[in-house]
Amino acid sequence: MLDTFRRRAETWSLNKRFLIIGGLVILLSMTLVGSWITSRIAGNAVAGAGSATALFMDSFITPLAQELDTADVLSIGPIRALDELIASPSLQGRVVSIRIWKPGAILAYSSDETGLGRKAEPREDMLRAFDGTVAATLVDSIHDGPARIPAGQPLLEVYSPIRANWTGKIIAVAEVYEAATRLQAGIRRTIMEGWIAVLAVTAAIGASLFGIVANGSRTIERQRAALQEKVEQGQSMLAEIDRLRQRSMRASGKVSDILEARMRQVSADLHDGPAQLLGLVALRLDSLATLDDPQARRAEIAVMEGALAEALQEIRHVCRGLSLPDLQAVQLNDIPDQIISLHERRTGVVVEKDIAVASRPVPHAVKTCLYRFIQEGLNNAHRHAPGAAVRVTCRLAGDRLEARIANGATRDLPPAPPRESTGLGLTGLKERIESLGGQFGFELAGQGAAVLTMDLDLSGEAFHA
């Protein structure tokens, strides 16, 4: 949402930007300044009224509370004097309640309740008064007292320290509740006047700034129109230059990709084709030494000769710069059956298969990748788990080509002896698949059991042959 607002704001004129964004900033500033000023006005008014009340009541209460320097509660004489003082015409209707607290929040006198000598939880304002500070607050009820005042009547709560006459030590704190209807009305009136003044000053500042911005906006618009004409003249040339640059970059990238892909292809083709066939011949040589039947030996030699001839043919194709085998005229759905049949003829092993691939035009790289995947998986299963059941699954669902080769563990036959690795088997196959944006998986269990998986997404434009 912020990006959308920013893009839309970029199309606005300077006048409109200032009117909306500047207006919001000015309005926020006015609100903050006005709130701070009015809060200061209210706070100072309450503090001033509290100081006046404390000074006024101190002249009556302090002389009557001097005995609290040694006593916890007032005696009957000062109590009656304070009661008569509150009931006097000068204070009646003005002072609602008076309490006197000893240090430790012990109630020494109360005009509106009994329970002298009880201990209460000290409040923050009371503690400030015991530290020598007059604390005043506007409240709507007497704290921890009888609700005998009309609902909604504001009160000024004042905590004032009472000091000993000769030593100046704080011997008690007076808690006075004074009717504050007039005080509250005066604060509201002053706050309203303060807001009017802040609004007027803010409006004057905003109008002055808008006039300056409007004049600057007109100048900018004239200059923008003059520059726009010159920019449009060069746009066609810049567009042509950009098209040529993009074509050059794509051509350079394709050349680099083709060279790298060709090098990987030659390396993988040499291993996946001739090297696999030579490995098959090497396996046959191991078993040839144990054969005593001349006919079986001739049959074994015939298989090896065929493999060697096919390896030689593949090497010749690679040397001519061709992918092996020639899959240009082969449909995608025919590739799994072709390589499985070839493997069965070479090894005599029957391969279980579950093929569900429809005919679909795909690039030659995809055909080669599928061919090499099945070839590598079958050869590895025959080499590392001879005699084990092998199953090939290949499906094309929509734009996703999935292939899976799984072989079981060897049972009666010993595992094949380890051979030196060329480093191009599964690593080269993984690189071939991932170069096409696919995913390669390999899971190995005990006694040669393994699962090889491939997953290719053919939805990209590069896979539409």
C-alpha cells in the first residue's frame, strides 16, 4: 500500500503534494504543539490553585496540628476547632473534606469519618507532601472516603506538608478536598482559547507556505514542459540503443551457455555411453574366467564384442560433435522402451516398467537427459546389484516429466568388486538434470538397493521445441 501511494504521489503536482502531505504534517504538528500547550496550561492552573489552597489552609490547620509532633492523633480541642472551621460560612461549600496524616500514613484527623489512628496505604501525592512538596490533582471523588458529594462534581485534591513551628520539621500532611467547579470551567475556557490561537497561527503559516510553493510549482511546470520536448526527441534513439544492447547481451550469454553446455555434454556423453559399455565388458571379463562351457564362452564373448563395437560407434559420434544416440527422430514416449530393450539385450535382465508418457515435442536436451538418466540407472543397478529386480517408472503429467529407477538388494550373488570412479556418474547426471532446471534424487540402502529419481518442469518457454 505504501508503494502504491508513493507511485500515485509522484504523479501529483507540487501544489497537490504540499496540500496533502504538507497539510498532514502541519496538522500533526499543530495537534502535538496544541496538546502540549493545553496540558501545560491545565497543569499550571491546577498547581497554582493547589498552592493557593495549601497556603490558605496552612494558616488555619498548622497552629491546630502542632501537638502531632508528639501525638499520633489530635486531641478533642483541635478536632472541634477544625470541625467548626469547615462549617464556617467562609469555608462552607468550598472545602469538602480535610484529613491529616502522620508519617507512616496514620490518620490523625478526618472531617468526614471516624477511625482515627488507622493506617492506610500511602499514595504517591502523600509521599511527595511528606518530602516537602505541595501536590494538587483534579479528581471526581474523595479517595477512600464516603461518596457524599454530587456525582460529576470536580474536586481539587491537595496534599500539603504541616511543619513544626520552631524546627520546620514536617510532622504531618494535610489532605484537603476543595470544590473545583469554577477552576475546571476556567481551565476548559483557557484550553479552548489556546486551541483557537494555535489553529490561527498554524493556518497563517500554512497559507504563507502554500503561496510560496504554488509560485515555485508554476516555475517548475514551465521548465518541465520545455525539457519534456527535448526528452521526447531523444527517446526513439535511446530505445533503439537499448534494443541493440539487449540483443548483444543475449547473444553473448547464449554463446557462453552453449560453450559450457557443450563441454559438459561431451564429458557426460563419454562417461554415460562408452564408459558404461566398457564397464559392462569389464564385468563380463570377470565372469568369463569362470565359464568352462565353450558355447557359453562364445556367447559371452559375442556380447562383449557387441558392447565394444557400440562403444566405439558412440565414441565416433561424440568425436563428430553429435549427441549419442541420435534422438532427433525419436519421440519422447519411445525413449524409455528403446533404452530398456537395449539394456535387456545387453545384460539378459528383464526390467519391470511402468511407462505413461505421451508424445510431445521437446528440445533435444530433454530427450538426451531422459535417455542418459535411464541408461545410468540401469547400468548402476546391474553393476552394484546384479541379479536384483529393477523397475523403471516414467510419467508425463501435464508439464511435469518424472522418472524413477529402483532396484532391490542383492540376495545370492556377492556384490561387485569396487572399481575406480571417474567422477562423472551420478555427479554428471545430476549436473545434466539441474542444468535443465530439474531436480535429481538418489537414495541408497543396504546390499546395493537404490532409488534414482528425476523431476523436470517443462512449462518454460525454453522447453517448447
